[in-house]
Amino acid sequence: MMESSASNLTAGARTWQRSNGLAILVLCVLIAMFEDVQSIGVTAPQIARELQLSASQMGIIFGSSVLGMLPGALIGGRLTDIFGRKNVLLFSMAVFGLFSLATTQVWDYSSLVVVRLLTGLGLGGAMPNLMALSSEAVSAERRGTAVSAMYAGNPLGGASIAFVASLSAGTRGWHNVFYVGGLLPLVLIPLALVLIPASSGRSVTHTDESKHSSIYEAPFGQGRGVTTISIWAAIACTLIIFYIMVSWMPTLSMGRGLSHAQASITQVCFNLGGAVGTIVVGFFLDAFPKRAVVLGVFALIFAGLTGLANSFSPLGLAVFTTLLGITSIGTQSVIYAIASSRYPFSGRGTGIGGAVAAARLGGWAASWDQP
């Protein structure tokens, strides 16, 4: 009787979630917009001057946010299958919002590393939940488009951050970026409380589907091992490119003669390209063979990198940065959309959390690369 009631509760939550799918998807997009890993890249020149930090120290600071996301994704992804999407997402939003605000109060290198590490923990816990909620808010045949639409929030937020940075003159103008990135997630918490059903994603049944939800079975059970390893390898390589771009592109652009405002606008181009790319590639993923879409996007990444390496004019930098935004961010949405469709409902958070952690390993490796 208890099992039947739990099963009905979960089924009811899924039905409620599907009927409110658009509202939940829009909420996930808004939350994804304020993943503030890009904030540190956009504000790096100003922070380095104020705190008198070297390039090697800035590399460690870039890496601290990404490194924090690794355990955050693994733990958050696992907990979401046990306690539900809503509970873990709300906690994660509070953590990354508060520590993003705390970034404005740092006083030296060590305090900045610690704050960015803790911000990363919150961000890592949020991402598997956002992907799982987005994929579950729509029918199975639309998951690629839904996850890509959610992921488009990330570059849209990055573009907004770069725009705020371009308007924030002065030595301490970089604080505005972290005020915006910290306050808005906290403002969205009441909306998430209302929209997301309390039992969403909670593994409360003992059906056949939930038998494969252990920390090992979710990614590797029922022949999913090869798929999981492929997802991990592909997303790690993609994030190496992505984090080099978001961490070092403003600094590299200024090194090629662009002003701080021009470098910020180049970052806007990268993120707006990514927003368009995620939606377009997500549509292709649902309409065409997945293998062809993945191979095509990776080929365009190579073309974008080649063009960027040989561009020294503001126009050339903007064009190839936009192309890399379309492809590197679009590829992430493709891989995450594939991941969301490969794992059972009761183990989806664990499976996606593993993919997010693999991505952050790639990002962490990239953050140590200095121009």
C-alpha cells in the first residue's frame, strides 16, 4: 500500500511537472543565466590589478571555481535522486548566490580562492538538477531541444555579465558583476519554491526503473558503460576549449590591442553565439541523427580555433569568437541532452552529475593554461 502511494506520488509529480513544463523550463533558463563562472574571466584584469595578482595566481583562481564544481556536481547529482530535484536545487542556488556576493568582499589572493571554490560547489550542485528538470518537463522526443534551451541560459547570462562589465568603469567596477550574479539567483528561490513539485525526481518507488539507480548502476548498468565513457571524454574535451575562451579571452584580446570595453564586447559575441548555437543545435539533435550532429559541430570547432589563431583585427576576433561560442557551447548542450536521455529517471541526476563532473575536470585543466 505504501509502495503504491509512493508510486502515485511520483507519477503525480511527473504529470504536474509536464503540465507546467514551459514555466519550469523558463525558470531553469533564468537560473542557468546566473552561473557565474564566466564572471571571474570578464573581471580578471581589474581584480588582478586591485589585488596585485600574477598570471599564475589568476590561473589558480580560475581553476578554483571549476574545481569546486566537480564534487558539487557529483554530490548534488546523487542527492537529487535521493531527496528530489527541488530540495537540492534550492540549496545549491542559495550557496552559489551567497558566495558570488561574498566575492565582492575578498581582501587577498587566499580569500578569493576560498570564496570561488565554495561558489563552484553551489554551481556544481545546481547543474545536474537543471538538466534533469528540463529533460523531464517535456516529452522524450523534445528533450534535446529542452536541455539545449535551458543551456542557452548560460551564454545569455555570460553576455549579460560581459555587458555589465563593459559599463562598470573604475577600479572597483567589477563588484557590480558579482552583485548582479549573486542577488538574482536568491531572488529566484521563491519562484522555484512555487513551480517545482516537492517530490520531483525523488526515488521513492521500488519499480524496475529504480533498481538501477545506485551510484554505479546509473552510469554503467544495462550496458551504459561505453556511452558514459564517451560522454565523459567528449564533454571534457569541449570544456577545455570553453574555459580557455571564457577565462583568458578578455586578457588575450586586450593583449592584441583591444580596450577593456572592446574585449568585453568580444565576450558578448562569444556568449550570444553560444545562445543561438545551443538552440539551433538542440533542434538539429531532435531532427537529425545524433552522431552526424555531434561530428558536424566538432568540425566547426576546429575551423573556429584555426581562424581565431590567425586573427588580429577586432572584426576577425569577433567573428571567430562568435563561431566558437556557437560551436563550443552548442556542443555542450548536445552532449548533456544525450546524457539526459540515456539514464533512467531514478538515476538521472547521478548520471548527469557524472557528466558535469567530467566536464569540470576538462575545465579545471584548461584553467591552468596560461597565455
